[in-house]
Amino acid sequence: MEKIPYLKTLGVTAVELMPVQEFNENSVTRKNPQTKERLKNYWGYDSVAYFAPKASYSSSGGLGQQKLEFKEMVQAFHKAGIEVILDVVFNHTAEGNELGPTLCFRGMDNAIFTRWRMTSATTRIMPELAIP
């Protein structure tokens, strides 16, 4: 929040935040070729909980403090006359494809969130976006 005055001097009227919802940063299975460490997903386009701010982005802790901290940040932007735009992608979840973990959406009712079809080239079942 200490950078808000600087943003105002630049004439900024809106900030857009990449996904800030809770997501699985350990979903990447590839490794760094030099260090052999497993890579992290910092993009956030595979949400686990759309209405929970990412705990690891909080400077005050991850036991619920992130909610208050996020609300205070948005309020400070609004008080300064700066809009806050959230980048949310509802058709990407941490559950991934049919091989991914069942975390929430498929656990409630897989048929609602994914429409399944047989591919013509193989017998593998492939998901497609469920658009009525």
C-alpha cells in the first residue's frame, strides 16, 4: 500500500491483479534442468478456491489473515480512486484433466462441470468445456 501514492503520480487509475485465489503452486511436474529442483506454478490459473485469497501472498500469515489483508489493500486502492480488476479464469481448476486430483468441483458433481465424449482416434475419454 506504500506504493499507492507513487502509482497516483504516474496517473494510474486501475490495477489488474493476476489470479489471487488459492491455487496449487506445486502442480508442475517438470524440473529445473540446472538445479533439478521441481518448478513452481506462480501463474495461478488453476484455482482451488475462487473466493479465498492466496495464503502465501500474505505478509501477515496464512491462517486467515490473508482475507483481511486483501480487503484492506482493495479498500486502500479504492480510497485513492484506483480501481481493482481481478483476473479470474473459471474454466481452469487445479483438478486439471481426467487424470488430475479431485479437490472440489468433480467431487460435487463431475457431470455438471465437465462434459465427457469419446474421441474418434482413440478410446480415451476426453473432457470438453460444458457450455449449455
